[in-house]
Amino acid sequence: MKPYLEEKEAVLAEAGSSMEGLSDEEAAVRLVRDGHNKLKEGEKESLIRKFLGELKDPMTIVLIIAAVVSAITALYAGESLTDTIIILAVVLINACLGVYQESKAEAAIEALQQVAAATAKVIRGGHLKTIHADEVVRGDMLILEAGDAVPADARIVECASMKTQEAALTGESTDVEKQSEALAAAENGEVSLGDRKNMVYMGSIVTYGRGHAVVTGTGMDTEMGAIADALTNAKDEETPLQIKLKELSRKLSAMILVICAFVFIVNLVRNGGKAVLDTFMIAVSLAVAAIPEGLSAVVTVLLSIGVTKMSKNHAIIRKLTAVETLGCTQIICSDKTGTLTQNKMTVVRKVTDDEKLLMSAMALCSDAELEEGEAVGEATECALVNDANRNGMPKEELAADLPRVDEAPFDSLRKMMTTLHRMGAGHGFIQFTKGAPDEVLRRCTKIWQGGQAVPITKEQREQILAENKGMADQALRVLGAAQRIYDERPASNAAEDLEQDLTWIGMCGMIDPIRPEVKDAIQKCRSAGIRPIMITGDHKDTATAIARELGILQPGQMAITGAELDAIPDEVFAHDVRRYSVYARVQPENKVRIVNAWKALGMVTAMTGDGVNDAPSIKSADIGVGMGITGTDVTKSVADMILTDDNFATIVSAVGEGRRIYDNIRKAIQFLLSANLAEVLAVFSATLMGFTILKPVHILWINLITDTLPAIALGMEDAEKDVMQRPPRHRKESIFADGLGFGIAFQGLIIAAVTVFSYFIGHRMESGAWGIAESPAGMTMAFLTLSMVEIFHSFNMRSRHASLFSLKKQNMWLWGTLAFSLLITAAVIFVPFLNKAFSFTPITLAEYLTAMALALVVIPIVEIEKAIRRWTMRKNRK
């Protein structure tokens, strides 16, 4: 069957469905039979390919070459293959960890995609339900409204002024008007895809109006499925920080490999061309020590952990770049309804001559419906339907008496909606219009008084507008209602034809209580150097009253309407944008202008939104924030972050979390690079002095155990107490800013000095004499000191400025790495077959305690350096 050529009754019959939709049981059967409503996914990399991919790293290739050379030389000399086995074991462990991390990251992304998955509204068993889009089955009755993404191919059975954007399928940029009537086939018996006006397709967007459509194809049986092979999978996204670190690693790697080649040649010349393997292994040791091969992986892990934590706290991050940008946020432009307030509108005041007529008009001229005694739909309309229901006028009874036959849907330009209802055989039709009181009143020529329509006077208009302002001053949301009677059904359902010569009925005043946690969140914004801005479609007086109560509107700041903003030239607004904290009665294009004005000042700006018309401003903002509950699929698809609770406080919490993640990443970077620098300095200085302080396997072990694990544990560190008391960092700030570069150099030098000193102490305790010579005890003590000094140094890095001893809460992950490292390092030194494999000699208790004491020295030294830096910062502030 070609559903677009058939009448809707035939399509419903063929799909085994009805206007009441499918039963839950039948839908479940079809889901099992036909599969989920998803396009075929690209082929995933196998574990083998992932594993081989991990071995492509240049540093890994160097290690494999080193292992091969070591094996050939050992076999030729009849020696043990221990070094070869250990190097290959570490390479394999690193590769396995890389594969595990990648698989975990994929699983985390899939889990987040499930949380953020598109939804669909369907009728099942006569009841409206919201389900995951991939659970839609053939025969489901879809409910489509402006802003919805169409989840499957479907035949329209009812629609009102519905338009869709089908550019993804047809390439046509203009919206397509839809209808429910069957189409006539062309001479070839076909209708081109772009002309199928009674069909909607997966991948298209409803841009206007609403409708019902029965699903005719899902998954790969859709038009989108037919071209699925041409769709490209989204590339993995890297954050600016990850890109910078990869570039840093590449530059360091190139520089170090040059140095290693130089050291290899110098030593080869010094040894007269002998001991080639030993010389090569020294160069390899230096390369292993210098290249921060785990840096990018650690940063990726920390970002993934942070994103997962944020998703559990109602903020789903769709783009990793948002995590970094959150810490730079300076402006948060927020909608009012549902974000700053509870989105639980309640009618608290009515101004009318006929309350019953007013409640009927408000309830009927809305798309909210009663389900189990409670209205479901848009918040304002729910308040009106609930108000009528509480007063003994349930909407289903009103709709039975006055069934809707036509409508002019609401749009943000008219600020009104109109519905047309049949009054019964021979009684004509009645129209109800509701919307912004000033807009509705402008179209009224009469007023309902004493049970009849009488001409409205100038004084009555002024009184209505004054009452409207009085309610708005009390932070009430005010809607006006009007009616119009027809003997016959109007020929046109265009808004401009219907919305004229109306009779004023009255006004309802509603309140949407402020979310209790928002006041505190606004205060946190102020403390963090972030300016909150309210942008709303509400009346200016309503917006101003709520903004003052929340602390958004500060002394000296102003409120402005969209109309007033339109009258301001761009160059004037660019200069004056700092004056305005509240924007009322705004249009979608106003939001884009506001965002761009702040961005032109160099301010990092976040923008919230839920409607389809908010998509341009969300896309323009540095951080686009979509609403998870009230947001349309369009806004969610362009947003960087989705709030699953639609709460402003969650945005502020996410900013704090973004700052914490970035702080912890910088701590991990300082820790890793200072440790790598220390290893380089220790190996390089020992090489110049003519002895081996550490072998490649020792450094590999240290990098695997005492570098990577503490770095990840630092990512678990709680936010520092001043994280939301300091101004946002500049988005172009270097990762080495704020003394991080100096800290790496100073701390690396200290750790290297302590490690080399430990070697000399070990040699002294072993031989009883000072001097430069090969020393098994010295090497063992240097290994122990370097391993543990890095662990102890990770505790220093819990805060880059505050004293370690001032931190109240303990990081149990770090304590866990300390315990694990103590145990595993002691095993390598004291377990016979392990110490032989690593070329260590068993050391005495005195030597062990001496090495541990030297490792602990890093804590007081860094504490002193931090204290000097804090004193300098206080002095500079004065």
C-alpha cells in the first residue's frame, strides 16, 4: 500500500490501528516482531582492532623495538629474557587498559544517549503516553506539535495548520504545509517525496501547528532508512584542552626523541662503539621518562567521569567542549517559567462579569487535557483546565457540549490562540480566543455584560488595562479571553480573519511560585562573578517583580521589552547591553540579538530555551541549555547541555562542577608533568655522571602504577571551598597560567634531586663510601623513593594553593592508591622472583625507611612553596 494515495480509514485498517491507537500489549508484540525504531548503526571496532590501535602509539613502537633488541642480544649472549618479558608485559597491560578505557567510554556515551534519547507522544489504549522514540511501532498513533521531531514515517489523519521542515530528506529549505486528505497519483501512479503533503517522515521537524498521524514505517523501513548508508557517523569530539595536550605531547615527544638520539650517539662514542644495547636502553629510559604518554588518556577519563557525575545531577552534557566552557561562563540568560519558577501555574484571580463563561472559554481554548483528574500539557493551559475542573466544569464535559472543529494555533508573534466550536444543530458556532490581554483587547469591539454583548467603551478599555497592570505588578501571569458567535462556520480559519470584532469576556491571573532553591543559586552566581539575565515572554511588570524578588534585578539595572529593544539601534544596544537584566515580551530574534551583544563584549554566555523558536539563540550561545522536561526535540538537538529537571539551580551547579573538573584536570596535568620532568632530570643527570639510576622497565612501572592511578584519583577530588567565590577564568587562558608552569618546573626539580640523592645514600649505605658508581642498592632505593615521592606528591596536588593540612574532607581514592602502591612496590623489592626480574637487591629496613623518609620530604617543601605563593598573592592584592 502507498498510504499517501489512500483514505485515512483504509490506512488505519491496513496498519491494524484506530484513532484510539494500539493497546500496550499489541505494541509490545509488534516491537518484538519488527524490532526497535532505529537506523542500522555503523559497524563497531572489534576488540582486536582496538588493541592493535593502542599499539600504534609511537612510544609503544619504541618500547617494542627495545624489547626485540633486548631479546636478540640476550639470546646471543645466553642471558635471561627478563627485561624483554617485563617490557612486553607493561606494553600489553597499557594496551589492555587503553582498550578497557575506550570500551568504558563508549558504554558511558551510550548510557548518556539513552538518558537524552528522543521521545515520542503516542496514543496507546486511548491514553496519551510519552515513550522513547525507538519504542514506536507500526500502527502507533503519533501526537505531533510544533517543535517535535518526527520519530517515524506516518500518514496524517488529523492536522491543524501543520507545517514540517523536511530539508534532511528533500533538501528543500522551506516548510511544507500538511493535510490529512488522500492525494491523487500522477500519470506514473506515484507522488514525489516532496509533494506527499499527507505524510510525515523520520528526520523531519514539526515547525507549526499540530496533528495526529498513524505510523506506517519504522527503523530501516522508513525513507530515512532507505538512505541510511549515505549517512555518516558523527566523529568523536575532542575538547580544546585535549587538542592542546595532544599537541603538547607531540612537541615533547619530538623534542625528547631528538635528545635521546643525541644521548645515544654521545654514549656510543664515549664507549668506543661497545655496549650498544646498554646505550640504547639508556636512551629508551630517557624517552619513557620524558614522554607523558598517559596525559591525554587521563584527561579523557577525568572528563568522562565528570560528565557521568553531572548526568546524575540532572545536567546531561551532549558535547565535551561544554565542560570546559562551563568554567568560563560569565552570563546566564534564563527563561523564567519552569526554570526560575516551579511551572505549576495556579489561577488565583478572575476579573469578569461571568466566571462560568470565562472558565469555559479558557479551558476550551487550550490543548491541555485532563488525565485522572489532573491536567496534562503546557503549564499555563493546565492551570486553566485545572481551575475549571475544580469548579465542577471538567474539560471533557465542556468539549462534549462544544466540540472543537477548527483552530488558529498560538504563535509568539500574535501572542494568541483561537478555537472554533460547534454549539449544536442549528445553533451556529462559537469562537474562543485567549492570549495576552492587551493583544486580545485590541481586537475587541464589545464586552460581555449582564449576559449579553454590548459595545465596549474607552473607559472600560482603560479599566481593563489598569487591572491587567495591577495583577502583573503582583507577579501574576495574566491571560485575557474573548468570544465571537457565528451563524455558519467561517470560510477561513486564518488568524487574521478570525481574530477581529471580538467580545471581551475577562481575565485570569495566575501565579507560578518561585523555585525555593533558585534564590540561593542566584546568590552563588553573583559570588562566582556570573551575571544572571532573565528573558521571558511574560509581561514586563510580572518579570520585573519576580526578578527583584530573586535578586536578578539589581539597583541601577533595568528591564526592557522586546518592542523597546527593537527600537534600539545595534550600535547603541552593544554599548548599553550591560544596563539590562530583564527582557520581557521578547521575540525569538530578540534572544539571538541579546546573546550576540554579550558575546561581542567577549563574555562567555549561556542561554536556556525550550521552544522550537529558541533553537537559534541556543545555537548562538557559547553554552546552549535545553530543557529536558518542557523542551522540544529541536532545542535538545542543538543544545550543549540538557537539564532533566528544567531548573536554573542545576545550571549553576553544573558551572560549579565544570570548574571543579577543570581544576582537577589542571592538578592532574601539574602532577603528571612534574613527575615526568623529574624522571627525565634524574635519568639524564645520572647518564651524564656515568651510572644507571633506573632502567626502562622501572620507569614504565612507575608511570603505570604511581603516575596514572594518582592522576585519576585527583580527578575525584571535591571542589575547593572557593570554587564559586572566584571570577570565571578567561576562555583563552593557558593551561600553564596561574603559576602552573612554575609549579611543574620547581616540583620536578625537587623530586629529581631527592631521587638522585636517594641513589647516592643507597650507594653509601651499601658500600660505606661516597662516590659515583653502579649500585644495586642505590638503584633500588632510587626506585622506591621515586615511586613513593610521586604518591606523596599527589597529596600535595589536592590543592594547588591551599595547604594540604587545611583540607577538611579526605580523598579516599588517593588513600587507596597510596595503600596499593606501598604494597605493590614493597612486593617488587622484597619478593625474590620479582626483585630478580627487576634487577633489584633486597634492602635493609634502615635503607627502606631512609628511602621512604626522603620521599616524604616533598610534602613540607611544597607546603613552604605554597605558603610563599599565598603570601605573595595577598601582598599583590593589597
